[in-house]
Amino acid sequence: MQNAILNPRTIAVIGASRDKNSVGFGILKNLISGGVFHSEYCRPFQGKVYAVNPNADWILNIKCHPNIKNVNDEVDLAIICVPSKLVLQVIKDCIKKKVRAAIIISSGFAEDGEEGKKLQEKLLEAAKGKIRLIGPNCLGILTSKMNASFAPSMPPVGDVAFITQSGALADSIIDWAITEKYGLSTIISTGNQADMDTADFIELLSTDENTKVIALYVEGIDDGAKFMKIAERVNKTKPIVVLKAGRAENGLKAISSHTGKLATAYKTYEAAFKQCGIEIADSIEELFDIAKTLAKQKPCRGDIAIITNGGGVGVLCADYCQELGINVPEFEKSTIKKLDKTGLMHPAYSRRNPLDIIGDALPERYEAAINIILEEKHIGGLVVIQTLQTMTNPERNARVVIDAHHKYPDKPIICCFMGGENVRKGINLLEASNIPNFQDPKRVARAMQILIKRFEKTQ
């Protein structure tokens, strides 16, 4: 089933349209070009695409078929974007055609009152044991090989998968990912989850070689026991991070009108996530910070060091570390002697952790400090902070960090290269070498905390 959903050979768009403002047109366009809003990351689907529309002969140079049953080929995946009242018959046609899975984009089901709920139940009854359903009321699925959705573009290829009950959130995340060069392996919009639910998709991604970390946006979970069983097992080898919506009363009320799910008190979810060992994020930003960190860096076995050319930022980072229970120990006297002997340190450098190497630090000073600190056996991870001064060289500093990361691959490094356009090239070098960079020292401290917690869970 994984191949039919994440790596199909053939896809049929049922409800393909000539109307350029329609979902049916957008999905067909996305499959053949990667996105209506083309970006450097857009990739056309390399398999066969079939269009189904009884009222058209050709759309986007693709021959149309009046019915899925008229397609003279096996169809792995159908994408359905017809009015809700027609979906049940389309599913029955797909079953006769032996289509393996169907993404139902159409809305008007459980999220739309009692009649919609009954229609969704009929869909599930017809499909049970014969075809797997994604949705209804969903955006679709994107992988590194296809845009099987009506998202207008594709994100950079990466190793974080995103499973979301909000299709609109996925759209915006894709646009953000393009700007930030944040790589994603897969995006799955679950919609109403009439058949396949979040747990099923976690199971599906557990064997996906392109995915290292799974990020979740969750509004509701119907089968808690199933979710916990699958999530706890998968999380041991492939970390899971979750952002749960509906923490307050107003959010709980909004959930039922969004996907038709009954809302449950947040504390119940929180306890279940913690029991499974899942990391819980407090915001969208934190969700993807944590996911990126876990995907790019190895677990941290304990004490960390902070190196900075800006004393204030180093102090802030140390404060956040203390709040999060991260130990930032004093350096051994032998370590200070090694630093002094380099002849590269400023007379006023701090001689303690955080190690303030002063604002005029050139790459050579960073290099000496980083290597001496990482040599220390009791230091398990390193935070490297760079504030922008007139003599700062972000690109060379980044290469110093990258070289150190190669030399000490078991000691995670998180960076805080602060600034904008003038540090962008340095940050791009870091990120391209799997070294996460965060602009705020609080985000850096949280990332380190996650790596320490991951180490403790794997012991």
C-alpha cells in the first residue's frame, strides 16, 4: 500500500477540469508540472497521469476518459475532486477498476453536518477492505516525486515528513519552506480521516527511507489505543513531534466544525503523547525547529558548551539552558590553559562557559575555541553563536563549524548566526551541511534540550 499512496506508478484525476480556477485543473497541472506557482523545487510526476471527465476530450494535452473504468491501464491512485454527492459512485467505480487507493479532495462530508456525516459513513462502508481512502475534505499528498494535491507549489526535498489535519496550514508551510529552504520528504493532508487516520500514515512513513522525522499537526484522534501502539513503536527509531490544536475551550469548539471530529481535553492528549515518548511542540515554529534538529543532529549525551562573540547573547542562551534543565558546566582549568596557549584569545575573553571570545573574533579564534572545547570528553554538544560585527566573516566561520562537525560527528552542534542578509550565505552553508541555525538563543536552547532528551530515551 505504501507504493500506491507514496510512490504510485499511475494516477487518475477524477474531476479533472478545463476551468483554470478549479481544483480539478490545479491538481492535473500540479501532477504534470509540479505546481501552478512554479518554483525551483517543482518536479513533474514521472508516472502516467490519466484525466477523467465525461464532458471533455483533452485537458492540458492529456486525453480525457468518461469514467475511471474506461482507462486501459491499472491505476494505483485516484484523486477525486467531484461534488460530494457524486463521490460515492466514483468510489464504487474505482473499486470495480481495482484502484488501490483514493485521495478524496471533495468537501461536504462529516465537517458539514448530519447529512454529510451519513454520506461519509456510506463511503467508508463501500470502501472497507476494497480500497484505502485518504480524506475526504483534504488537500492531498506531496512527496519528493509528485504533487498529488492542490497545493500551488512543492517544497525543497528533505527528510522531515508532515502529517496534518489542516490542508490550509500545509499550503502556507510549503511556501514558507521554499523561502527558508526547509526540506520536507512528504506532506500528507488527512482531512476528515474517514478511513486512513494519523496512525495509519505514521505506520506508512515508518518504512519510508526518505523520512527521518515525522511532524504532526493534530486536532483529534478517534482511536487512541491504535495511535499510541503505533506511535510508541515508530518513535523508538523515527522521532515523532506533535503540535496539538484545541487546548482551550474555544479551540475545542472549533475542531468539530473543521473536520467533524469530537474534541477531547488537551490534558488527555498530552499524557498520551508523553507516554509514547513523542515530543510536544508549543507552536508551528517550534514544531519544525524540533523536527529539523532531530533529523539533522545526533542525540546529545549531556553537558554542553556555548561559544559566542557576543557576551549578552551567550548569557541569554545560558539562562534558557538553565530554565530547560540543560547543564552548562564550568570548563576545566586545563581547558582554559589550552585556550590561553593558542595566543589567539582576546585578553578579556571570559575564560568560562559560556565562552565569550569577544566581538572582534576572526575565524581563527572561533576555530581554536571550537576544537579545544569539543576535545573535552565531558562536553557532549556545542552551541556556536555569532553576532555581526564589522570584522565578522560569516562564511568562513560557517566553514570552521562544518569542519569541526566532521571532526566530531558524535557531538551535535547547533548554531545561532544572528542577522539577516549579511549572514545568509553563512547560514546556507551550515544548513546545507545539516547544522541547524536558529536566530533566537531560546530556540537554540530548546533544540539542545530535545537532543539531550532523545539521548536519554535511547539509553
